[in-house]
Amino acid sequence: MEKKISDKTIEQWIKEKPIISDMIAYKPVFWVNDALKDEEAATYDNLELTWTDVLEAEERWIRFAPLISKLFPETEKQNGIIESALVELPDMKAAISNIYKIAVEGRMFLKCDNALPVAGSIKARGGIYEVLKHAEHLAVSHNMLNKDQDYSQLAGAEFRQFLSRYSLAVGSTGNLGLSIGIMGAALGFKVTVHMSADAKQWKKDLLRSKGVTVIEYESDYSKAVEEGRKLALQDAMCHFVDDEHSKDLFLGYSAAAIRLKRQLEEKNIKVDKQNPLFVYLPCGVGGAPGGICFGLKQLFKENVHCFFVEPTHSPCMLLGLATGENDHVSVQDFGIDNITEGDGLAVGRASGFVGKVMENLLSGIYTIEDDELYKLLAMLKDSENIEIEPSAAASLMGPMALMAVENGVDYIRNNMLEQCMNDATHIAWSTGGSFVPVDMKRDFYIKGKRLLGE
Ligand SMILES: *Cc1c(COP(=O)(O)O)cnc(C)c1O
């Protein structure tokens, strides 16, 4: 009998959703979400989460700022707020038009999460937030802390000893493990990270140097999460950070929207009908880009257009949304191999919870080949002297995908945005890079230059 995926054969799926044919052939695609509900009337709070949840997350970050400042002196100048710069990319824009022969209309920026302190990637938002929330819960429920107190006392020996009775566990392709491991260990938790086969050696070494237990798997991300979850459930003192289901991770990320709005205001950048905002976010399981998109849609409604980007070999969120089957399907079901050099993006099955929340909020998803990641990374280094990791570079393709691919052009036309593209703001969300060892950064760059034929 022929293999079926949610009651349909691959042929039937392709007939219904022709885009799947290109996806199976690993061709880059640009998918527009028909289910986007973008009228003013759209009820963004008709979801499991609300704006209040985002505000609460930001308040929690503020409560913890004195502690973070104490534990991680590199955050002192930002008063313990873990945040990245928003940097304009005029020279990258010029390089794009030079090399790709595409003129990007509007201004182009990089949201530099590649340089986020403490964890060196976007995971500093979600992962660290969940660790802090859990520590707060434990300390408050044991009457050791109340929410009006100065949280920097959590750095003291008494708290470390208290928290050392508890453990944290997480399944990860690398970066989430780093954020949980670094923050968890700094607070005194015992931390176990279940790493998938694609996780880089330097990440395992870094974690072990902080006293974190790293368990390695020969399988992919989903399996590492599953095994980690199983083991953690057997231990009542263990909290499992569940990348596939966690609302805390999601809300930790979502607070970025509040910060970004402030940064745009500081730069006098308007976001309204005449000045649309386009945000391009690399997507793995979906929590990071989903949380940020959720926050941004609450703030800017139909004037922000969020696009996710996935590797052509790991388009899990796209498959879930395009088929409507969400986490009931995986890329492997369709014969797609889930092998990519984009760290954090090698995910075969998206988060069902995030997929559901994104259903009516996301504008679309484009996919990108690994080779393009290296080219863009090298172009960014040459033009702006900013170093990022390959997965982060996926975001830089966004303006080009939107303006040069037929479906992207249609999106602009159908949303009546043609007249305002010169007043548009494009933000490529650069998700990681600063912790990558120097020799690896150099190898990435050399590879990009070679692919560019330079
Ligand atoms: C984790 C990660 C992402 C994607 O985040 P998800 O929550 O898995 O979707 C993107 N880029 C980098 C560098 C990451 O580490």
C-alpha cells in the first residue's frame, strides 16, 4: 500500500498544494499565507495568549535586570536588559543590488541578536526567560522572595544552594541548550542538555566547561527533545524546557516587540499605512520567530508584515501551514531530508502550538538554499563588517524574495503596498553568531567568498 500522510498520498498532496512539489525538489519557494487576517477588525487577542501576557513577560525581564547585571557584567551598561541594536544596512543594500541585481526599495536594517549578550543568539530571549521564570516561581513559592524585592539577591550563596536542589533539562540543536545551560548554571541549577547529532562540538564543550551535563544523540532534534522530555518527567525536581510546547519560551521572545517599537521610535521610523514594516525571521521549531511576530502584530496590526524563512531542506513550518496539518506532518514524511548547515533551523516538525498561533498572523514563508546563507554572510561582513552565523543570514534574503519573486510581488500588489514601498522599513532578524569560534567564522566567510566567485 502506498504511504499516506494524514490520509493522503504525496501525489494527492501535490495536486492540492502544488508548492509541495517544488519543496520536495528542494527548490526555494515563496509561500503567501491565504489565511492572514489583516483587517483592522482582526482580533489578535482571539488566541490562547494575549497582550497582557507579553506585558507581564517584559515586567519580569525588568524585575530580573538587577540580577542579570550582577551575574553578567557585560550587561551592566544596558542595566541588565538583554537587548540588541537595530542597525541600518545602507552598504549591504548596495551590495545586494550589485550582486543580486535587485534594487531593495525602502530602508533595510539588521536586528543584531547575533550580538545578544549572555547567550550570543536569539535564544537569550526565550531560553533565559524561561529559566528566570522558573527560578522566580521556586523562590516565591518557598517564601524566599517576593516580587517587590531586589532580585540581585538571587546571586547570593543562599539562593544558589536552594536552586542547586533543582534541575533543568532541555533538548536542543545547540543554541537553546547554550542559553538554558549558561543561565541555569549561573543560578545554581543542575542542567542537562540533550543534544541532537547536528549540534556543534564547540557548543558541547562550552556547556561542559560550565558544569552542564551534555547527552549526545545520533538522531535529530525531535528525538533529542523526546528523550529529554521522557527522562525529565521521571524526576519531580526537574523542569523540562519544552521547545515544542512552551508558552514561557514564546513569551520571552515576544517581549522583543516592545523593545523594537522603542528603537524604531528613537530612530524616528514610522510604522503606519504609508510606512509598512517588513520583518524577516529565521524559523526552526517556530518559538522565536513566532513569539516576536505575535508581539509585533499586537503593536502594529496590519502595518507589520512578518515573514519566516526556512532552509529548503527543513521547511517544517511551511509544510505544517501549507497543508493545514500543522505538527501532524514532518518534512521527513515528504521525503525531505532535514539536513542543513543552518544551526537551529534543522527541525523536521514545527511546534503545533506556534503553528496554530501563526495561522492568521503570518504573512508568508520563503525558503533558502544553504549556499545563499554563506554568500549573504560574506556580503554582510564585506559591506557592513558584521559577522553572523549562516542561519541568521537567511533573514537577509527577505527583501529580495519579496521584491523579486512572483509570489512576493503579488503579495505587495494584493495588499496595495506598491505605492509605499519606498517608505517601507525592512528588518532582517539576525539570530546568532557572536559565540561562534573565530576559526569557524573565518571558514564561513571563506566559503561565502568562494560561492560568490570572489
Ligand atoms: C533557534 C534559532 C532560530 C529559530 O528559532 P526557533 O524558535 O527554533 O524557531 C533561528 N536562528 C538561530 C541562530 C537559532 O538558534
